[in-house]
Amino acid sequence: MLRFAPSPTGYLHVGNARIAILNYLFAKKNNLEYFLRFDDTDTIRSKKLYEEQIKIDLDWLGVRFKSSFNQLDRLDIYNGIADDLKKKGFIYPCYEKAEELEIKRKLQLKSGKPPLYDRASLKLTSKEINEYNKQGRKPHWRFKLGSSPVKWKDLLHGDISFENLPISDPVVIRSDGTPLFTLTSVIDDLDFKISHVIRGDDHITNTAAQIQLFNTIGDKAPKFAHVPLMKSISGEQLSKRDKSFSLSDIKNNGIQSKVLFNMLSKLGSKHNYDTIDSLLTLQENFEINNFSKNTINFNFSDLERMNSKFLCNLSFNEIKNMTHLDISKNQWSVIKPNIKTFEDISVWFDIINKSFKKIEDNSNSELFKIAAECLPDNISEETWKLWCVEINKKTGISGKKLFLTLRLKLTGRESGPEMKKIINILGKNEIIRRLT
């Protein structure tokens, strides 16, 4: 059993989607169930809007789940187990305010020490605790990490061990009583019998702490695989809150879901993501230890290139069925070398079929008049070169000034399919209409 567990505090980006895909392919390859869990206990930042968009995005991407649930619906379960941990002393109350902890952290850094929680709350007397309670100060609760080494065999990194965990005792319950991911995720994984967890390698120390929690609550931890984080091509961290390469934006930019799925399923592995494979092939070839342990970068230009290649390799009938446009075979052969996204097909179909944005260019009206006069009756792919020669003879205009000016007037675009093919499709009457 595997799970994908986004927090609905923003839009899914390609880094989130990659984790969802790797879990999905692992589940398919190993005939395991796969479900969706919303980590929505942060009621301030979690929004139903994001939750619904996550479902839409994953469905578009082609990631399928057996079921889904929200952590917010399981608060009674988390609170019951937390109460038991409190009674047994495995989690303890801490009364420091955020600003007090920040001062401690700065002092530790200034003296060259790691900024770890000093467990000062464990030394509080009953009198001090009662005084805090009288003041109305609500404690947050930390899980007391053990001193024994933590070891596990990671499915990607191999043997990982910590003699002494380089982290503070993790906060598992906020001062408002809300349980946090470190605790809720362990409880869910135990309840739903999660066998494997594939997530980012930024969670490695979290995993070490959670393994202690698994053992404390009373069962063994799942098997873990920690894959490298994906960053932008400039090395920046991807973020849900600033819509960094969000799936909804990528979809709106005309990228095909099959192309994105293929790229994200292979990025960082030994497989070439230029090849667009079927789900069955991706599933059969999937091995988690084929992936690099190094940080990988997502290049949107590569995705556009793959998308263009995918669209250009589709048959004319496939394109016609997908677009529902009354596009001809000849029109498709002319525009397809310049198609990057699905929307480009509609754009160039409209340009060819008289609905392009008209370019007002009164400064070249004499040029356009002469160009119309020089245009022969019979248009073919050879016409463009001969036509430009005749226009040059009568105007003295040549090179880019001539070619680009005519292209803009006839298509409304500075670049695109070869003009010799464009004018052959348009025909004399339409060319004259656009020139005049």
C-alpha cells in the first residue's frame, strides 16, 4: 500500500507531481494499492479550492487512486493516541513562545552551537508549570527522541544511519492542540498498513524521527525511498504558494499530460525522457534504484520541445480528432514543424483561415501595393522566392526588411512556418486581400 499526501495549501507543482507519479508507478509495478491523503490539519492555510484543484490536476495527469481521505476527519484518532503518548511521557509539553525560541536559536548560532532545542521544558517544576497555566499559556508538545542509533535500508540511498539525530525533538502538537505531520503521518501509515513511502530526500531526518515514533507507538516502519528534490533550471526551490510550474499553468500552456507524465517519470533516471512511452512500458521499466541521488533540474524548454515532438509525430487523423478543427492534411503538414503546444494548432489554423490579428502598417502601404501587383496568378511553393525578386526590382527593398514585413502583413507573426508554404495555402485572392 502506498499513498500520496499533499497538503492543500497551494497548487501542485511539477515537483509534487513527480512524487505522485513515482509512487503510482511503484504501486502499479508491484501490484499495490495507492490512495490519496490530504494533510489538511493546518486549517488556516488549507483550502477546499486547492484540494479540488489537486484532484483535477492529478486526474488530468493520469495518476489514479483507489480512494482518498482527509486528515481533518481523523482528529479524534490522533488525539486519542496523543493522549496515550502524553501519559507515558513520550511527548512532553513546552511553554516557550516563538520569540523565546528564536532568541535561543540566535544565541546558539552565535556561540557556534547547532540550533537545537535544549529540552528546558523537561526541567520545569510543577510550580512553574502551574504558573504558566494560570497565565493561560498553552504548551506545544514535542516527541522526546531516543539516544539509540536509527538505521534503515533506503530503497535508493542504501544504508542510512544516525548515531545521534542532528535535530531538535520534533513538535508533534501545536499550542492550539492541532496535531502535526510528524505524528499524524505515522498514525495514518500504521492504520492503513502503508508498506512503502517514496518522498523527497529533504525528509531524511524526518524519517529518522518518525521511525522512532513508529517503534514507540508499536509497529515497524514502512520501507522508505528518498528521491532528490527537483529544482528549476536556475537552481531555485519549487513552491506551491508562488505557483512555480504549477500543473494548472502547464496544462493551460498547452502541454499534453502524457508528455509531462513521461518526463517526470524518467527525469533523473537512466531512461531517456525524449521517448514518449505508454503507461504499461513505463510501469515495466520502472525501478526506483535507477534514479540518481543528486538534485535534478526541471527545464520547461525541454518539456516544450518534447511536447512539440509528440504533437508532430501524431498522425493527421489523430490531430483532427483531438482538435475537432476542419483542418486539411496539407495545412497540418505546413504548420506542424512550428507547433510547440496544442493551442498553437488552433492559432495557426485561424491564421491560415482568415481570422488572424490584422497588422496595421501604413508606413509600408506602397510596398504592399507593389507586392500585390507583382503577385502571379498561379501560386506554388516556388512563388515566394520569385515574388520577392520582382518586388526587390521595383522597390529596392530586400533581405529581412522585405521578408519580415511581408510575413507580418500576411500572418501577423514574426516567425512561423515557411512563407513559401504559407502563400501556397492562402492562394492569390487571400494574399491580395491581406495586402490591401
